[in-house]
Amino acid sequence: MKIAYISTAEVPSNKANSLQVMKVCQALVQLGHSVQLYLPTGRPVAWEEMAEKYGLTELFPVTRLPSRPFFRRMDFTLASLAHARREKADLVYTRMVWTALFARLGGFLTVLELHDQPGGRFGSLVYRWYLRLKKPKLTVYITTALKQLVDQNSGVAAIPAEALVAADGVDLDRYQDLPEPAQARKALGLPDEFTAVYSGAFYPGRGLEMLEPLAQAFPQVQFLWIGGNTEQVQTWTARLAENGIHNVTLTGHIANSRLPLYQAAADILLLPYSLKFEGSGGGNIARVSSPLKLFEYMASGRAILASDLPVLREVLNEGVAVFYPPEDFSALCRCFAGLVAESSTRKRLGDAARKAAQAYDWRTRMDGIIKAAVALTKK
């Protein structure tokens, strides 16, 4: 099948949405589809740089087209659809509601993947128009919580056959045969001491405000914080030094191709989300998020300590993770201390998490989505 993926993600960037787009495209190629990714005009990027940054092994073409803010990216959407028509695309895949509407009006089989509520002044209205089209199209929601929220706030629900909940995924191939924590730390030049790892964005609410006093409370443990931009890393480095905390190492952003080894260096992997936290586009996504690192953590085969948010429970359970009430520092310390003391518990949780991760391979996810979309054309 010839698939046109139309995205306004900033590529390359350190944002999760750009990584997710690239992983989806790669999975589609691995499944045997022909994929053309359309992006707004940006600097030319060599394939080798893209492969390193996003951990890619499959090549797919990227077409960049003009996108002027004055036109709110409508020029980009229409140009991409025109190009897709010339290329005889069978399906248009997008995360943008306007693009999905125009694609379906143009006769393309369309998949709209939602990671948040339709945004912008007219987002909800356009979404309702899209759903009311008497033509088959598939809407993918990354969590059940998101689908429920979108249904509630838009006042209309997709036809059940045209709605699919599909959590994010992980590149399982890259998490095969990971070394034990001590070996990973040696390969990375890290101290061979008990290590707790956080990887991801440094946006407000991601839990660093909890991890700072946690590191102070457990000076015998090394903490590895992976991520953040240059300014954020500098700010946290200065803050930690000012507070006399010397057992935290900040790596800055690590290319996705190298991330599995860093996560393998952990004895404990941390998901310390607050009750409210921001996505790369701002806004509170605590109710609806499907964090990519959640699936990477599971595939790493390490014990996971997570704040007990309902949306995380869509994937995790007590068999694969330890939960504590969000923003409850005393509970976090108790749970953390328990994991530090119990190596058998860490191994049991890590093994169970690795096994559970097998259901979240990117290829499995995308195969299910494409098959569901194609099935709509046969009814």
C-alpha cells in the first residue's frame, strides 16, 4: 500500500512527537508499505543524521513543502494532498484534524491519529465535521482516556467500527540482548553503583521536582537524568550544586539510537509524573498521555517506579511496576527504599515488564491500524 504521512512535526528535533512520527513511518516500511513523509520546509537533513537521532534502520523518502504561518499551514496541507494524489497514494495518515478532513473530502482513505483533544479555535468543530462524513475513515486514539475526553468535549463519538484505541509503541529490536546494569554502566563510563534513571523531557510536572529531594534523601544511590535542553540542564546542574546534591548526573539529550544502553544502566526506572504535566505543545496531558518512555522502560527489563495515574494503568499494573500516589513524596521514598532493598522484586518486575512489552512493538501496532482502516473499505 502507498501511504502518505502528512505531519507538521519539527524534524529533526528532540520533541516526542517527531520521534513518534518517524517510528510510525519506519514500522510501516518494515511491514512492506511504501511510505512518503510530508513535512514543512526546513533545513536539509542527511539520512545518517536522521537514523542516529531517531534510531532508524529503514529508509523512507521525505518531501518538504512550503508552510506559511499566515495560512495556518493550510497551504502545506493542500500541497501535500496534491502531491499525494500525483503519487497515487492509497491512504493518508495524519495527526492533524484539518488535514484529515480535506484528505477524506478528497477521496483518500484516511487515518487520523489523536494524541490530545483537537486544538485551535475551530479544532472541535472540524473534528465533528470530519466524523460526520459519510465515508469510511479511521480515528486512532492513543489512550482510552483520550477517546472518552474527546467524545465528551466534542459532543459526538466516532462510529465504533471507525474508532480504535492504540497505545504508543517501542522498537523491540533495539532492546534485545541488553547488558546487565553493571555492564551497561561500565560501557558508558558511569560509576558502578546502584543507579536510578529518569529519561525524557524536563517540562513542568514530569517529576524532577520530586527527584531532586529523592536524590538528597538517598545519597548512596546514583541518579541519572537523561534529557532536557541545554538551558534546562544548566539550570538543574546549578540548582543541584547549590543544594549540595552530588549524586545526580545529567546527560542532556541522548540520541534515540543510543538510549537503550542508558536505560539498561538502571536498577530502577522512574516515572514520577505529577497530577498535571505538559506536552511538547504545552497544555496539561496528564489525563490522556501515552509516554514513549513507558514502553521503552518496559522493554528495558528493569523495575519501574511510577506515579499512580489512571492513564498509566491502561498499560501498567502491579505485576510490572510499583505505584505511589502522585506528588506524595513520603510514599515515593517508601516505595523507592523498598525497591533498593529487594533485588528479587526488581528482577521479577523487570522480567514481567519485558514480557509485557512484546505486545507494544511498533510493527504490531501499525499492522493493526492499517488492517482496521482497510477493513472499512470492504463493508
